[in-house]
Amino acid sequence: MLELISVSHIFTRPAKEALTALDHVSFSVPAGHLLAVIGSTGSGKSTLLHLLAGLQHPGGGTVLFRGKDLGQAALHPNEIGYVPASDHVLSEVLTVRESVMSALMLRVAGQTKDERVDRASHLLVGVGLENVASHRVSTLSPTQKRRLKLALALVSDPSLVICDEFTDGLDAKSQSEMAALLKFITTDHPARVVIHATQMAANLAAYDTVVILHEGHVCFHGPSRAVTHYFSIQAIEELYPRLAKRPASRWGESWMRHRDSYYAAFKLGSAGESLKAPDEEEDGADSQRITLPANEKPAAPEAPAEPPAPAAPPLPSLQAQAQHLIQRRWTILRRNQREWTSQLILLVLAPVVAALLLLPNDHYLSEVTSGDTSPAVLWPAAYTCAMGWLLQILLALVFGVRNGAREIAGERPLYRRELAGGLRPTAYLLGKLGFILPIVILQTFLLGLTVEILTGGLPGFALPRLLLLCLTGIAFSSLCLAVSAHCRTAERAHSQAWTLAFANLFLCGALLGFPRVLGSVLHPLVTAHYGWSGGIETLKGTPLFEPLTLLVRTWFATPTLAVIVLLIHFGIGVLLTLRGLRKTH
Ligand SMILES: Nc1ncnc2c1ncn2[C@@H]1O[C@H](COP(=O)(O)OP(=O)(O)OP(=O)(O)O)[C@@H](O)[C@H]1O
């Protein structure tokens, strides 16, 4: 049984008064029961579902599930199946079967591949998707996407299933099919409670009981057939206009006065009990009486003994979750032609751009290498070398923006769904790093190597320079990932990551030559400065170094210091990313 006792939730809003989203909500739902929570937009349905799913903590009151106080100890993620309203929680390029297999890999430990395949087939048959199991998610109809979201929620065989707007926005036939599907999954488990929050006051007969929520107040809870009587309306379509006629608090108070007699009536024996509609007392409306049938399921707290629920399966280890996420991300990259083409173009284009800048002045570098150190050669060679190296560093920043900025913000609804299903934020972070790091290492290595080959080798030590280029890309990718983890949308994350890249360009010091004091404050924050100046230091001992120091008049980090600072930047990026991922929770 699920029991809510006087549950309240207040949102504090900056520069506005606090908003009571749920006001002393109380009702209970026995095992094997399908409940519809109906309310117009802003009535508090999603807030209620988030509290039940453990995504938010109630401001007050108690939520009990199978006797367990969820305020004291949250349910195991595998005891809950949460079906969000948005279709963005699905990965469009995976197939239907792959999506279910992926959910199993992330949520259920200890299954062999054959067991997973069997379980996925069973679920797909259950939700009616077996015929499209090999189709990509992007090709599914809205109804099929909802069926898939339900299958993903059911992978762990949860005892509490929570669906947000599962039938909303569908045609009448699909709505009734979806309501029937919810009824089917309710009976498919010995002790399951299924709650569906919706604005659609249609197909109510499919539900065991209905809660009407209005501006955070429970205005009714009982069988759907009693709704029209309770609100003194002819048809359910009149519900919302009727609710609008009185303040929500009055509807709430009215329900509190009538609740016990309605609950008692729902449990009556064969005689039934006549009930007055609230309006008969309060508004002097026409006297209507309803006789509630004997066989209604009781909605009162004293339900029969609970059927035993199967224990929730354990979650896979952190390593198993991370490993699966890395594999899945590479599959998504392979399937997403636009994404891999743009990565490939960047991979090829970056060395070409560097070559175009360096090659016209390449002869200065060769002349210095062959011993000509006259000022007419030395100065342009030093300038070419500094600019060529800066260009590589800036391209490493571009790689960082490309790799990190959209990575998390672009799939936040998917992440939230998987988080609710037991995905660990650290596993998700490792999954992202396991995908991004090989790409950025390949990009920067290819860029550095191409430049070295085309120029016949810049003076100084090539290997530390290559390492610094890789580390700059890695550090900046992780900082962009952190930006992504803190932004709501991919577009916002992208523009903020570019702002960070441009700030790096301006603060690099190579261009502006900050005075020592200002420089020492700014430089530790500037990834590009450490990549660039550490690389310049590798020229120490060559004839180019002195003109370079005169040319840019800035402070250079030694390669070792640059490596340390870039590693610190990487660490900061990782920690901030983790913080953003945990904040989402
Ligand atoms: N994070 C938040 N901060 C402030 N107010 C919020 C927040 N989330 C929801 N609210 C407010 O709380 C009230 C209830 O919101 P909720 O999303 O639960 O309603 P709902 O019935 O699910 O609406 P919809 O059907 O549009 O999703 C609304 O007035 C909403 O604006």
C-alpha cells in the first residue's frame, strides 16, 4: 500500500512569494491498484510524482510505501519505475530492443546476456512493441514511444510505477489503449501500485480510483463513477470549469468533510449507502443521491493484507554501468552520421588550418635549424613558431568545446530518467570521460604530429610539446563538460563554453603580455596560457627562445609546471562536472 499523510511541498522563489505546490495531500492506494491523479496544469501532479519517485523530498508530511517511511529511507531505485512525460528521455538512434537491453544493463545486476534478451523480449511483448523491436526509436509513433518508456520503467519489475502524462496529447483510441495497458501492467505483478498523473479526464473507468488535484489540494478521491456526482456535473468534461468556480482551498476543505463518508461508502456491502454531493449542503444545488456499489475496491487505509512483493534486483556495479555507457555512447556516435562527420571534419581540418598558417613561413624555421641566426631570419622564425604553437593550443580549445559542451546538457532528460532508475552520477561521469578522452587525445595528437611533420620538426623538444597539447585538450574538454553539467540546455552550454574559450584567448597572456601582478592572478585560471607557455619553454636553449621572450614579454611556465596546472584544471573540470550531475539529482 502507498499512503500519503498530509504531504505538503512549498517552492521558494527568488523575489516572489513562496508557492505551495502541494497542500496537506492525503490518500492511500492499496496494492494491485491503478490510480489516476487528475488536475489541470500547475495543479501539483508532477511535484507529487517527483516526491513519490524520490526525485524531491517533501516539505512536510509522510509518504509510506509498504509500511516504509520514504522520508526516512528512500525506496531502492529498482522498486520504482518512473515514466516521465517527455519523449526526450529516449535515445533516438538506438533500436527499441537496444534501449530495453541498455536499461537492463544499467539497472539489473547478475543477468547473463541470454537472460537479458529473454527479459527484453518478454517486456516488449507485454507493452506491444515486439513487431518494432529492431526499429530505431526515432521512427516510432508517439504511442509507441510511450510504450517503450513504460517498458524501460518495468525492466526491474518495480512495485511502484509512476507515469507522468502517459495518455496526454494522444487521440481518443490511443488514450484508451494506453489506459488499458496501464491496467494490464498493474495486474501483471502481485503487489504493484500504478499511478498515472494526467490532465485528461477521459477513460476514467479504466482506473480503480481517481484523485482530483486542484492547485495543490486534493478535491476528491474515489471511483471515477462518483466524480460527476461529487461535483454535481453532468459529464466529466465539465470538471475543470466546475473546479474553477471555487477557490482550491474550499474544494480541499469540502473534501476533508466528505472524505470519510465517501470512503466508507466505497467499502459498503451489498446494501450500498446513499451519499450527498457537497453542493447539496453548501450551494443548495439540486438534490442528487448516489448509491455506490458494493464491489468497489476499498480506498481506505484498512486494506487487506499486502501480497508479498518480489525483492528488488541489485544494481550493477559502478564499473559495469560506466562500461556500458561508454559502449553505448560509441554506438550512438557510429549511428549518428551528422555527429561523426563533424568530428571527422574537425579531425582533418584542424591540421590543415595549422599547415596553411605555418607553411608560407616554414623556410624561416628551416633556415634557423640550418644555423642562420641573423635577425632577418630569427625574428620571423620566432614569430611563426609562437603563432603556430598558439594556433595549435587554440584548436585544442575548439576540440574541448566540440567534445564537452553539448555532451551532458544535450541529454539531460535521458540522464534524469536513468538517474531515477539507479544510475550513479560517478558512473555517468566515467562514461563521458571514457568517450571524450580517446577522441581528444586522437585529435590533439594528430594535430601536433601533422605540424611536426609538415614543418620538419619545430625547434626544441617535440614530445613534451605533444603531451602539453594533449593535456590542454583534455583539461579544456573537462571544463566544457563541467559547463555542460551545469546548463539546462545544450545551446546554453555551447555558448557558455565558447565564452570560456574566448576568455582563454584574451587572457592567454601571449597576446596581451599582462603585467606581472595581474598576470600571476589571471594565468592560473587560463588553460590556454599554460598549454602555450609550457610549450614555448620547450624552445629554451634554441636560438628562437630569446627573441620570443622579447616578442611577447610574458611569463612562461616550465613544461613540468604546465603539466601540473593542466592536470589541476582537468581535476577541477571533473569535480565540477560531478557536482553538476549530483545537483541534477
Ligand atoms: N522548481 C520549481 N520552482 C518553483 N515553482 C515550481 C517548481 N516546480 C513547479 N513549480 C510550481 O508548482 C506548481 C505545481 O507544478 P507542477 O509541475 O507540479 O504542476 P503540474 O500539475 O504537473 O503541471 P503540468 O501538468 O503543467 O506539468 C506550479 O505552479 C509550478 O509553477
